[in-house]
Amino acid sequence: MPHSLATVRALLDRRLIFVTGKGGVGKTTVSAALGLVAARAGKRVLVCEVAAQERITAAFGLPPTGFEEVEIEPGLHAFSANPDDSIREWLYYQLRSRTLAGLVSGNRIFGYLAAAAPGLAELVTIGKLWELAQIERKTPKSAPYDLVIVDAPATGHGLALLQAPQTFGEIARVGPIHRQAETIHAFIRDPTATAVVAVTLPEEMPVSETIDLERRLDGALAMPLERVFVNAVLSERLTAKDVEVLEDTSGGSAQVRRAIGASLAAYETTRAQRTQLARLRRTLAAKAVTLPHLLTPDVERPDLDRLAGALERKL
Amino acid sequence: MSGGSLETVVRSKDVVVCAGSGGVGKTTTSAAIAAGMAARGNKVIVLTIDPARRLADALGLPAVGNEECRVAPERLERAGLDGNTSGELWAMTLDAKRTFDELVERNAPDAATRDAVLGNSIYRQLSNAVAGSQEYMAMEKLYELHQSGRYDLVVLDTPPSRNALDFLEAPGRLTRFVDSRSLAFFRASGGVGLGLFGRGAGALFAVLKRATGLDLLHDLADFFNAFGGMAQGFRDRAQSVEALLRDQRSVFLLITAPRAAAISEAGFFHDRLVELDIPLGGVVVNRVRRRVNVSTGQALEDALSVCLDPQLARKVSRNTDDHNRLADRDAENVERLVKQVGTTPTFIVPQLSGDVHELEALATMAKCLLRS
């Protein structure tokens, strides 16, 4: 498509990209592949997880990074954000004393508050993500990134993460939290700085959830869904004519009948995928980019290269 | 251990909790188990969180939540889910916010307290928050439905959380939040006697004051003041819910799919559930592809060429190869899971053709799962 080269540049030229979508659609894989594309284009990139599962480094065959920015390939860095470390770091910036920060974060009541205060974990997490994406970093001895890609939580929780600064800006009406929340919110809402993309599968529930995500993103944050990556799209070998021929084929050995049966079932699956893809494209304002089904047991380094290649070609 | 019937696992239970990571078919599995057990003559309700529109339509669920709806017997009959006429299938979609409000209404000592809590800005954020409150309220509703005594079996489809075990931990977290000890901290918002609240309490108060302004501290103090009288009620309730989940009458099922990532997560959750001493009845693996028994590559292509033109024979042969690659991948993943979960039984649901959001497909799935 002629528009795509320019638009993917525009996408990867943001400072912060949130990758969200329904559980199990491949958000981590797509985040890692996007990171590879940007790093190959010469950018200094950070791919950041928030679920503490450390699946990105695992896909690269590396040990977990924890709350530490680690270069895993030339230009490509990984990091895993978690609320506990984020809040300790935030307290330190507020109090400018490790002792005081330790005292406060060790307090039992603070523990209760931090664990259950609505949206607090999301606020400190997005605060850390914002910090990572700044040109002027707060973290001592840190260098700025051209791009931070967030492997964000699934739809509802992902939205809660994006909305946390707005929510807190409203709860705390004055003071530093109010100001910080407003600053982060403004950065997220700035279309030259931040983009939200979704990963989905060509199946009913993931497609419905993507359509719902675009609507809710617009409603809650007045933000567009920048792009949708439709993962695991199967290629179709059979034509409608082939199907007719196969359906009319009688006889043949048992294995021939089984193979034809499997082929016709596969055709049904790809047809169902097409239907869902068409529904997605019909309903969604965002552009949908398809990615091939990998047909491999687990996502490993060569698979990421294949996906990165597909993204480079398609975007 | 693999195979066997899930019916023997759930037959003697009052509560079935279906847990697992996102996108593995939790809602469909919950509905299929409920439908299958209803067809065996039980009065069953399935509590769903966010069903696909077509599944909701198939069950005849209204758009609004928190309403117990009976699935019309004619629908079940048409789908072949009418084995025993004394059975009833009911369904409900959870409305977390409304469940929380009802809990406050029930626990409030008087109308003034109730209104103070429901109108408090902190409470509104708390009850609307996705993280935590949905999990807590799913447990609350499960307990309520069980306590009502109206059902032989309650099947819970757990919320899509960042972590599949959040629903176990959320009630405790929220209870500790509204616990009287943290309440007293904010009541002492003048700063007098803060030392009672442990080392760092004074500094914590100063940080909160500086970072959020006094307004927020007042909102919090109001919230905890209003909540004060109800904390005990919430604590008692959380204990009862926890007791029910650990009771002999309850069983957890771990739901997963044969994708590598889902299998790894299921293995992890399995170990955690065992560690937490949660009664785990088995692991259900959905959408498992079965290998087609054919010879490979050229041999198959040659066999196909007997009745198909060479080009089409090649296409069919390649399609079959792809299918078998995926089936092998599924088999490897399932094997890995079976090894990890040890003595916990696993139940395999083959990939079903057709639309799993129709009652007929639920019937097929129920037969796979509950067959004797």
C-alpha cells in the first residue's frame, strides 16, 4: 500500500507506543518485533514489559532484566516495570532521601494503601514509562531513548493504565501528584509523542474487543487507535473452484479422504478468519496490518526476525 | 494423568471456579460445564464476566448485569441439552459496580452512612476501578449466589486479569485497605499519635500531605470515617468467601489453550494454586488439534494425484502438512503441561468446527468434557 511507508515512519517516530489487545493475541511478540524494526532503522529503542513475566527477554533467549534497562541487541533494550519498584523510585524523588523513602515504603499502612488504592499501581507504573520516554531523564546516568515500546496489559487493564493520570489529576486537586499527573496525561494525549496500537487475532472475540477498544479509547481519552496488527493470519491455498472439486471428489484411499477432509476444514478456518478480518476493517477507523501465522511451537529469535521482516514490508 | 470425565470432578461440588489466562476459552468452558450439569438434572447458574455478544444472545442474557436469567428450556432442547427435565440452566453477567454498591447498602448501619459512602469520590474510584474491584465483586457475587441456596451448582468464569490469580488476592487486598487500622491512621489526620501506626507513619503522612494536598487527605478521612462502621462486616465477609473457596464443596479448574505461552502460564498458575492449597480439580486444554493420519510429503501428494490434478494435489498435501505441524505443536505443548502438573488430571477438548457461541456447540463441548 502506497501510504504505509510514510505512516510506519510516523508511528515509529513517536516517543512512546502502547501495545494492547485481548489476552493471548501476541502482544509481547508484536512488541518485540516492532522493537527490532525500530532498532534496525537505527533507533535507540526500549521494549518494556509491565506484567513481570519477562517474556521478551525469554524470546531472545536471555535471562530476565528486572527493573533495569539492559541492552539485549545493538540498539534494542529491555526493561520490566513493576509497581513496587516504581513507587519506591517515586518516593525517593519526592523525599530525596533513601532512608526516608525506605521508612515510608516499609510502613504497613503504606503497604495497604499502595496495594489497594484504586489506580495507584497504574499511576506509578505509567509515571515510570513516561520517565523512560523523556529526553531529559530523571534516572541518574541514563541515556534517552528514541522510542519506548510498552507491552501493555490486556484491553481493560491497558485502558486503566492510560487513564490513571487523568483519574489522579481529578482525585488530587492540587499538589505535586496533581501536577505530575497532568504532565503525564498531556504527554499521553499528545499525538506527536504517544501512540496506542492494538494486536488482535482474526477471531470473533478479539475482533469485538478491538472494536470496543477503539470506541473506549475515543470516549475516555479522546485518543485514536493508531494501528491494529492482526496476528496469526493463515494463508489460503484453495480457491472456491478447488473447494467445489474437493467436495465432489469421491473415492480415493482412506488417507486421501482424510487429507481432503483436513484441507476443507482448514479452508473453513481461513474463511472464518477472512470474515472476521473484513468485519474489523469495515468497523474500525484504524488501519489493520496482517501478520502471518508462524506455525511454530514457540516464538523464538528466528520467528521474531520473520515478523520484523513482515512488518518492514507491510508498514 | 490424562482423560477421564470432568463429571466425576464436579458432580459432588457446589462451586466450580474456572481460572486461567486471557483468550483460552474460560467463558465458553464455564458455560459448557454449566449447561452439561444442568442437562444432568441439576439447577445450575453460570456467572460470566464479559461474554461474547453471541454467547450472551445464545443464552438469552440481557445487556444489563446482575440479573439471574433462566435459559429457556426450548433453547436447550433444540441444542440437545435437555437430558433430564428437572435440570435448569441459569446465567448472569457480573456488574461489579452494582455488586459493590449493594454490599455497601447491606453493610451500612444507617441511610446517612450509606449515602456518605456511595457519594464519596474515593469510593467511586474504588468501586469503578478495573483492577481489584472486579475480582473482589466476582467472589462476592459467587458467595451470594451460593448462599442463596437456589442452585445446586454455581460456575464462575473469572475476570480477565493481568495475573490469573488476582481474583484470589484482590479480596484480601481490598479488605486490608478498608481495615480499621488504616482507617484510624486517617482519622488521626491531625498528626497526633501517628507513632502508633508504626515506623515511618509520620513521614508517610508528611509525604501524602505534600504530594497530594490536604484536600485528598480530607477525602480519604471522610471515606474511612464513613466506612468505619462497615469494616468489620467486610472483613467477616472476606473470611467467609475465603472459607467457601477452600471448602470441600468447591473446586477450581485451570483453563488453558495449547499455545506455548498459555501452556507456560498454566504451568505457573498450577504450581501457585497447589502452593496456596487451593482445591484444584483439573486442567482443561481447549481447542487441541488432532493429527490427521496420512503419509507425508511426496507420498501423500502421489496418492492424492490419483483422483486430483497435480496442482490441487499439491495444495491439499501442503494444507495437510500445515495442519499436522500445528497438531504436533499442540501435542508437544500438552505433553509439557501434563508432565508439569503431575497428578492433576488434564482434560483435552478437541478443536470444534463451527461456532462455539451457539448452544449446539456448547452441547458438543459439554459432551467432550463431561462424557462418562
